Amino acid sequence: MIQNLETLQAVKVIAIVKRLGIAESEAEVGRTIGYVPQNINQIKSGKRNVPPEIIRNLIKSYQVNPSFVFKNELPVFDQSGTNSHYNSISDPTDKDIHTRLKEIENNQSKIMDALKKGGLL
């Protein structure tokens, strides 16, 4: 089965919530969002997608940034939510390292160009 982006991101959110100690276990996350542990195991093994209602419950219960779930955009947690302080921790999302490095290189090029134009280099 090919899983949709929302399911792949939900798996990441569940792992992040557990890793950060926001929830003690996947079973606790499941109880909180109304999803039985067996279903969490099935989504982790690629056998099913997470229903939209459960995605909404996950976002609401753990104050997850909807853009993280639907577009794979950081930060993980909603800036106005109670878990937003975790956003300053190094990227727990396993975002493609090549994408991250390219972004850093582009930013460095822009900074160097600005310094050269300003006569500082």
C-alpha cells in the first residue's frame, strides 16, 4: 500500500511526541487521539492510512502545526500551542539532509553576495 503524506507525517509526529516525552507511549497517543494501538502498528508498517478524523485529533491534541502534517513544513508544533518550545530543538523530522544542505548553501551565497555588494569583502 502506498501511504499518503498525512499518514507518513502522522507516524513522524507520534514518534516525536513519544521521543520528547510528551506521551509515554504510542498506546497513550492512540488513547488520546481515539485510535487503537493495533491501528498505529498498522500505519507504522505501511498497511493503512490514518483517517482524516484521527489526523485532526492528532493536530488538536498535541498542538501540531497543520503545515507539518499536510505539507512537511517546519516547525512540527503550532507556534501558539503548549508544545511550541520543542520547536527550538534540533530538527527531529528526518527532513532530507540534501534539501537542508542546499538551503544552507543558498543562504550562505546570498549573505556573501550582500557582503561583497556592501564592500565588506
